[in-house]
Amino acid sequence: MKKLLRGVVVIATAAGVGYVVYKEVLTDEAKQNIKKMMETVKTSYERINEVINSVRGDVMPDDGPLPNVQTTMQQWKDLGY
């Protein structure tokens, strides 16, 4: 329980310090650069996600065996298998 509480305190402190630094210390130009960086990361993530989805491909329903497969299956059936 103490470790969890300690972790929450550390995260809250880091977030508070980050907020104060962003609001009070950084110049307007630095803030704009941070916003541009976040937009670049977001755009990159979306592009990478699209590439991964295109590699996975779309699942198409199976219309049944192809004609050559049907012929082979019939030949095996005729042989008794």
C-alpha cells in the first residue's frame, strides 16, 4: 500500500512540476514547438496504424473451394477416401 501511495505522490508531483514549468517557464515559442511536436507524433501514429492495418489485410468470406479443389476432392472421393 505504501508503494502505491508513494507512486501516486511521485506521479502527481511530476505532473504538477510539468504544468508549472509549461505555464510559467516556457516561452510562447517553446509552447508552440511542443504543440507542433505533439501533432507530429499524433500524425506519425496514425500513419503507422494505417500501414499496420494495410499489412494485416481484409478478411474476405470464403465462397467455397475453388474448382480445382472441388475436382481433387471428387477424385479422392471416387477412390474411396
